[in-house]
Amino acid sequence: MARPLIDLLWRDHPSAPSGGARGPRAQVTTGAVVDAALEIAVADGLAAVTVRRLGERLDASPMSVYTHVNSRADLLVLMADAAHGRMPRDAFGPEPWPARVRRVAETNLELYRAHPWLLDVTDDRTALGPGTIAKYDHELHAFDELELDDVVRDAALTFVLDFVRASGRAHLPGRRAEELAQLWARVAPRLAAYVGEDFPLAARVGSAAGEALQGAYSPQDAWRFGLDRVIDGLSTLRQEPT
């Protein structure tokens, strides 16, 4: 059986226990299992990350995988923490707080584009890992200029990240996006005839929005509008000098 999850997350830290009994060095390591799982998830989705698939990729028996990660639930936590740890964390520099917050939002959106499987990982234990903590510490600095107390600063970052996560799925590549756009162009007049005068507000607003967006929905426009509103909301937290 593998070490406890907290030790697996911090396995590369100088204070991490070595664990395990004396004997030959294992051919497969926890890091190798996590890296292989990340590659499979990016290529084929989270459902494809199975013990059998990992065993084949690592040339190891399927059950030996669990001696390195304990369970699939623990593996997902390790994967998420690894993805968080590999995110870019460039210094913010002198840029004002709205630009910093936008950078945090856009970087996290790129994370979901690169690792869409993360949208299906909801285990709060990811907060225990070094990659996630480093990400958290870096992103908290986006609010330095606002001089918030610690609890409000945490809530402000959560507000931004919740918005990004909610928007993330809409930005995933859609195989039918172009097909749906063509369908909208074909059926819009017929839909208007069916709706008639029964829903005048929906008809008016839907028609205006559909013409502006060239379709029923635009993730990019929704992102820009939503992020602007997030920035507007955070601006109310700014501590004005007395």
C-alpha cells in the first residue's frame, strides 16, 4: 500500500518520509504514475484513466499501480495538484489589480483548455498539495493593491476562480460548434414563426442577441461580459484612503 495522500503530495519535499521497506528500488514511481495519468487524461479524457491503461503504459501489472497511489480518488488529487504546480507563475510587477485579476482568470481558463478533465475533479483534498498551495499563494497577490483583510482576500480569489470554472466548460472545443452555427442560420426564421407573439420579450432579445453573436451563444462574448462584471464587483472592495 502507498503512503498516505499527504505524504504522496509532498513526496519531493526535503522533509518527506522516505517510506517503504528496504529492498530493490521500484521500477515505477508515484511521479511516473501521475505523469502517465496526465498524458492519458489530456489525450482521451478522465474516463480513460484506468488502472489497466496505466499498467499498459508503464509496463507494470495493473494492481502494482495502487502501491504508488492508493486509489483512483487519490490519483485524481495528485493529477490536479501536478497540473496546478506546472502553471506559469510570472511575477505580477507594477500592473494594477484589475490587470492582475484578468491575468489570473485568463491563466486558469487556459489551464482548463489544456486539461479539460480538471472540470470533473471536485475533490477538496487538492488544497493539501504543494502545487495547489503555490498556485493559491501566487494568485492571492493579485489583490495586493486592494489591501483586503485575509478572509476577504480569500473570498475574492474564490469568486474569480468560481467564475472561471463555470465558464470553462463552454470554452472546450466543441465538435459540433460550426454545425450548430449553420443550423441556427437555417432555423432562425422558422423558430421566429413558431414563437410568434407568445413570448415577445424573448423573441426581441433573442433576435438581437442572435444577430449580434451570429448564433445562439458565444462563449467568448459571455467570457468578456462576465469577467468585466467580476472586475466591477471587486472594485467595490477597494479601501479608499480616509
